[in-house]
Amino acid sequence: MTNAAPARSYDPVGVLSRSLFGFALAAWIPLCLTFVLLLLAPSSPQASYAHLQNIILIGFAAATLLALLILVWLFRLDLATSKGIAARLGRILNRPRLSAALLFLLAELNILAQVLLRDIAPSFTEPSRFLLFCWSLVFGGLLLTLHWRGFRRAFRHNRDALAIAGIIIVALCLGLLLALLTSRIVTATGLHDRLRGRLDYRPLSFIDDGEAPTAEEFWEGQGQTKVRWLPYSYWAVESYESEFINVNKIGLRETLSLVEGANAPKVYFFGGSTAWGEGARDAYTIPSQVARLLADRDTPAAVLNYAQTGYVSTQDLILFQRQLALGNLPDLAVFYQGFNDIYAANLPGSMAGVPLDEIQRVNDVEAGRLLRQGQPVLRPFNASSADLNWHLVTSGGASAEEIVANWLGNRRLIRAAADEYGVRVLFVWQPALFAKENLSEFEVQIAAERERSLPGFMNLYRDVDSLMREIAMAESWDDVIILSDLFREIDEQIFFDLVHINEIGNRHVAEAIVDKIAERLNLNAR
């Protein structure tokens, strides 16, 4: 009788030495995919950020090439040298506490990347998060190879299914707890908002008053502003204090005050983020610059900024009506509008008369409904407007005629409510990038990027503007100022994206409308 051959004991160093090439290949493939995704990412329209993108691409290209050379070297490596490398790795990583700490650190890095980098430069951060996840799996596999005997021994002692299930449940709960804790820390410290602001590449020009910030300093502050829920009109900017941007407790942006006493005429501005003052300090928003010009003309007024970021004309109508119903009556209400009505209607799946990103409110309502029923919500909803019927509030189309008809309807309602309460109104159709003839290099890039992301939008904007002009001329409007071509012959850069203008542009707008505002205030005074 011959004795059975003794069972071969597990040799982690030997297994790792034979697996080094496989681990290197498993790390190199996602690196290549990440490099390709970064290579295909659209270039930033801002030169300094485009330069940073090029540096990142060069770095990934060098890393990919270096990893390929290492891969070739490992493929050609003799077994003795490979065992030596595996033995050195084993001496470093074959420590249970160190391995557990490294796995915990990798899990935390993945969670932090998901939480901190959400919605920030997705064309670059999403491939990077993908690479981090893949490399974490590779590293986990390497540790599993080195500690296989320990894992096998642990499972051998816990063969009972309930015990194994308990271990898995505990691990999942700890991972969920870590994710929640990381998210809470990121939210509480404002890291995500500060990072979002620092990565805003849009260039800004400020009026030189000796206190102008850099664009990076300004965006870091504005990136931390948030919106809160507001009944009827959906949202308002949350109370916020900083060196350049201040929002009071009820959600109004601070405006330059140059009048004293309760008898001064009151001017309220309504509109979206351009009227609110994105890209401008408190004292240089359009309402603030109007207040300054009125004071210079010896017709000072108390100017308040009721504009809110992202509002379309229907939201302006609702907020204005609520002020009237509450007895908060201005002498003059100025509505600075145009772009958001067109942009909201042109978004995929949207239509004329619908607020910006309305489908997100559908998702929020559905998530809330399930949560109130006690059901967990483990992933974001992705509703489609094709499954919804919104004909109670919209015509259902997104043509230039329907967009203009919706705006005209809101104008009639605003005028009717204002007449009832004895308030004068003025409508300003805001400047448009497409009408500017002498575009800066950055403004050219803005238009090109928008055409890539939303083909046909600029043509729709031109059609809406042309139709507005035709109707204004035919009906001889005296309460509408059309400023779409205000910057037609101006050479300097005014726009820092498709709609927002800098402080210098705000001054041009204020100068273009202040005389009409003063005229309507004087009519009230008679």
C-alpha cells in the first residue's frame, strides 16, 4: 500500500509571485480606460483650466505608459526574482492589523470621493472615481491572496450560515454607517461647496474699487450658497453671510442702500440669477447699481432685490402676487427676464411654461412618497416627462411661439395684479450673448460649448427674441425695454457664461434702464 501524497500547504508568497502579472494587468486596464475617458472629455473654455486639464492628461498618459512598461517587465520576469518581490510585499502587508487599516482607508477614500466630488467636474471626477474603485478591488485581491489562510480559517470556524450572514450584515452596516458619517462630515464642514466653488473656472471682471476679489475668491464664496424650500415659488436662496455675498433671513440679496426714511419710493426687482447678481458683489448687482444711479440723479429710492436664482417668469409672477397679497407694495416692480424661460423650455423633456429642471421635483415627490410609506430609497429616481401629462399648466410644446405666449400671459397677469394694487411695473428683456458681435475668445468658447451640449438653443433664442421685437413694435409697448442687443458693439468681455454678465455688464444694464425707472417713479409721485 502506498501512502497518499501529503496535501500541499498554501504558500501565499508563491501564489502572489505567480499572480503579480495578473494583478498588474488588472490595475493597468482601468487606468487605460480612465485615460481614454479623460481624453474624450470636453476641454474647459477657460484657458487656465484647459491648461490644468492638459497637465492631468499628460500625467495620466505618463502613468499609463509607465504601468505598461512595468507590465512588460513583470511578464518577462524570472520566477526567482518574482518570488523575491512577492516576499518583500508579503513582509510589508502580511500583518492583519495593517491590512485591515489599509482596507478601511480605501473604503473611506471611495466613500469620500463619491460624496465630496458629486456633481463637480463630472467629465474628470467620474473616471477618477472609477479608477479608484478598480484599484481598490485589485488591492483587496492582493491582500486576500496574502491572507487567504487566515480568511479560510475564519470561515472554517464560522461555517454556520447564520454566523456568516451575521458577519456580512455587520460589514454592510459598518460600511453604511461610514458612508453616512462621511456624508455628514462633508456637509457640516462645507467641503463639497468650497471645492465646487474653487473649481468654477468662469473668469470674472470686477469694477475697480480697491476691494475687488479674484475670480477664485469670489466663486469659492458663491459656491457655498444654497437654496431652501419656499411655498408656491419652490425655492429661495438661504440666509448667507460673506465678504462679497450676503442674503438676509427671508432670502433677499443685500442691496446698496442710499436712502433714509420710510417715505422714499420703493423699487423691487424680480427675476433669475442675473438680476440676483451671480458673479457680482452685493454693491454691484443690477439693483444696487440702479440704486446708485438713482441717487446720482437726485431721485433716490429704496431698491430691494427679490430675484432668485433659476426663476422663470411664472415664479416671478407668483412671488410678486404674494408680496401684493401681504401688503408689501412697491412703487415700481421691475421684472428682468428672458433667458430662463427659453432655457427651461429647451431642456430635454421640458416644455414652455415649466420651471427649470421640473423633472427633479417629480423625482423628489416620488422619493418622499416612498419614504413616508416606510420604503427605503436606495438610488435616485429618474422619471421621464413622457410619462406625465402637464397640460393643465403648459401648452405642451417648446416652440418660440409657445415660449413667447407663456411670457405674454404672465406679463398680462402681472399688469392686472399691479393695477389692482396701484403698483407700476417695468419689464426688461435681458441682454443675450448671441447678439454680441465682438465676442472675446472666452465668449466664443461659451457659445460653441452650448451648441455642443444643447444643439439648436441659440437659434431658438434668436427666434424668440425676433418674435418679441415684432410684437413689441406692433403693440407699441411702453413698459417693456428690450436689451438683447445692448452689448452688440462692446469689445470687452461681458459674459462669463451664456447668460450671466460681470459687474461691468451690470453697470451697462443699470445705465440703460435707470431713466425709464426714474420716469415711472416720477409718474407715481404726481
